[in-house]
Amino acid sequence: MNIKSFILPSVLCVGMLMTSCSPKTTAINNLRSLTYDIRDHGAEYTVRDWKEVKERFDKLSNKLNTYDLTREENDEIGRLKGQCVSYFAKGVFENVSTKVVNTAAQAKGIIEGIKEGLKDKK
């Protein structure tokens, strides 16, 4: 095996390892993971969870804004951010609608309890 056939693959391998571990790549991967986590578990989030997720999203967005990104990276980041925003909206809507339904059920129960109480007093 001659030295040229060993050096070129070695240099390419080291180069790929260095770029795959870059802070920019890590930040993109973290945004991707956050997006998938929101998609898969957002229905179970509490209000506190949503606040924490929003903080993570903001930190990642700010970090990504500091990097010199390629067009492809910008496209992917934009797509992931769009998905996050849609999952935020869906999650907040579901949380609010659940609370409204629960509050309405409690209000109905209160009214029924008052009616029952008034009937017993007659």
C-alpha cells in the first residue's frame, strides 16, 4: 500500500469527523431533536413544560443566528422552526381548550349543585 492511498482517505475521514462535531452541527441537531420531542410529546406538556421548551427554542435560535449558515442549513432550520411554532400553537390551543372544557364542566357542576341545594331547602 503506497502512502498516497493511505493519506487521502485519512485526511477525508478526519475532515468529516471535525465537521460533524462542529458547534453549528450540534445546534442544528439539537433543534431537530427539540422539534421531534415537541411533536411526539407536546400533548403531554404542562404549562411549565411549554415555558421550558420555549426557552430552549429561543436559546437554540439565538445560537444558530451566530453561525455562518449555508442555504441548505438555513432551509432546514427554517423548516424546523416552522414545525416548532406550529407545535407550540397546537399545544397551547389544546392546553387552553382542555382548561376551558374543564372549567365549563366545573361551572355546570356548580350550577347543578346550587339547584340541588335550593331544592333541598324548600
